Amino acid sequence: MSQDRIALVDVNNFYVSCERVFDPLLEGRPVVVLSNNDGCVVARSAEAKALGIATGTPWFQLQAQARAWGLMARSSNYELYGDMSARVMEVVGRFGTWQEVYSIDESFVGLTGTPEQLGKTGEDIRAAVDLHVGVPVCVGIAATKTLAKFANRIAKQNPGLGGVCDLGAMPAGHADAIQHRVPVSGLWGVGGRTAARLKLMGIETIAELRAADPALIRKKFSVVLQRTVMELNGTECIPHTEERADKQQIMFSRSFSAPVTTVGAMEEVMAVYAQKAAARMHDDGLRASAMTVTAGTSRFAGGEGSFPAVTVRFPVPTQDPIVLVRAAVAAMRGSTVPGAAYLRAGVMFSGLEPADGPEMLDVFGSGTGASQPGVGGVLGEVRGRFGSQAIGIGLGGLAAQPGWTMKREHSSPRYTTEWAELPIVKA
């Protein structure tokens, strides 16, 4: 008999797997991916985990042992990861009656079929992603999202399953035995504090939470945890949403590799960051009614510190990068303290609406939001054809990077999005 089920498809060690697709020398070696400015570990390969390297470990603490361990480091390459994620999700979506992209490396999909067909579909998903993208995934299949996440965990931790776990196809009592062994903290949506409170009630394992009274759980905790209990018992309570909610904000924020101490340098930062955020907004087909620019010195250094935050409201919503750059530079110019050592800055757009909506007329003629027709589109088209660094306004159009640019000493090329960084294959 045909059944409706939910699959959770999750890429194994996503950031590291993306790096390995284009650099086979990383295969089988311990690899870590570092945070902004190469500060600390944000992703680890299985080999790095086996060395006891924890997420959040500062890179400088690992450098002395890196050679002895054969440890390889890569700076975060979010442009590559974002593009690879889109490719994975496109392939996975081909197999489902619906799809909900949950995170950069996870997607829920609706499956329909007999128990035999469901398992085969999971294997087909793994094979298709490996063929078309080159990254490994695990597939968990069950009646609810919570159980699908649990099934995915089983698939990851049991290599003998071949990366696919259909909870309904497991031998009688097998899944129940696992739930009796796994602590409740290993369940999707149950954090450490909630697990500690559950322990006081005598609930320590997933099986014990499954057996709890949903009404009591709601009274003691929340409706969210009540839904978790019901989902553990096979009742679907968490709906799927194929469309993402409209974005409320778009932000570009970075830490500097070297302090910014002059008004002129901060103006350069604002010009570049406003263009980066404007490019994202253009790609999403949106325009903004307001913009907030921020900067900050260290909160731990002596002295008063400086943390300016200025909001600019446009007379008419705009996505024009020229207007946005001018406004960002002007807003921060009067708020930057000369000599202060700024370590971070950001640009955020809010009041977002579709760019193809009806145009509003600037009846007061202030000029703040006056757009140059098509400028954003022209810049976007050039970047799409020749790469994100091909064109820009002012410093944003220069190939040479200023001294304050975020440190990325271990960065891999943007293999899939920059023509100049395409891998070269020699036959």
C-alpha cells in the first residue's frame, strides 16, 4: 500500500564536503573550515572530529599541531557553499511531492510510495546528489518531521545502513530500542535547558518523552514541545511550508582584519558594504524603505568605545546602488570618531518590498531616494556574466583589496560562481 512519508535529506559535513569536491587532496585528511577572519573552527571533517577538535576551537591553538596531524584548514567560502547548496536542493526537489529547504544543508521532501519504494527513493536521492553535485548526503524517512530528523541521525551514525534509514521499514522493536538509548537532548528542538528540566521529571530518553502526557508537557513547557511528543507518536503536527516567508531585512556585516581608524577608511567600508547588501537585495527582487549603518570598537578594550548606529529613511523605496552607497557614506561620516579603532561594521536594509511593485513619486523632490533607472540591473547583469568582482562603484569596483578586508588566508577559489576561478583540468 502506498504511504505518504517525509524525508529529511542532510549533507554530511557540508562545508568540508564542498571543499573536497574540487580538491581531492583533502579526501581522507582531517579538514576544518574557519570562521570570519580565520578565527575559530566552524566545521570539521570526520577525521578532524576523531582528533578531538571541537567546534569553536580558535585556529591559533591548532596551528602548532596542524603539520603533525596533517590537518588542513580552509577559510569560509560562503559564495561556494551557497551555490553548492542551491544545486543540492534542486536535485533533491526532483524526488518530492513538496520540498521545504530547512537550512543551507538540509531539506524536507514529501515522498509517496510503498515501503519498498520509499527506501529505494532514498537511495536514488543519494546517488543523484553524488552524481550531479558530488557531496554525500544521508536520508531519514518517517511519518513526521521529528521522526525524519531522528531517522537521519540513525543513518549518519550507522554506516551499515548505506546512508538511508526508513524508520517504518526497521525490524519490529528496533527503532524503539534506539529511542530508549538516545538521550532526549539528541532530539530535534530539545535544547540543553529543556533536557535538564525534563530530567527533573524523570524523562531522560527519547522513548520516555514519547510516552509522556502531551497535555502535561504543554502545561509544564510549551505547545512546541507538546507537538514534539505527538510527532514522536506518529501524529504530524509541524506543517511544511514550501515558500519561505518574505524577508524582513537584508544585512551585510563583517569584522575587519585590521582596525579602521579614520573617517575616510570608514567611508570606504560603507561604500563597499552597501554595494554588497544592495547586490543581495537586487538578486532577491526587493527594494528598501530604510537603511541602518553600524560600526563598533572592541567592547573589551579600555576607554569609552564607539558604537554608532544611524538609520536613513528613503522618501521612496529604492534598490539603486548609487543612492544606497551615497546614503551609507553620508550617514556614517558624521558618526565616526577619528582615531577610534573600529573592528566591525554593517549595513542593513529594512522595509523591504517587491521591486516590481508600483512606483511611488518623491513629491518633495528630496533626491535621497531618486533612482537611476536600471543601474542595479546593469551591475547585476555584468556580475552575473563576469563575476561578483567585475564591476562596482568606487572602491567596490577595484580588484585590489584594502587593508581592512576580512582575513581569509586559507580560502579556496569560488569554483562555481567566478569565471576567473574556474578549476582547470589538464588532459
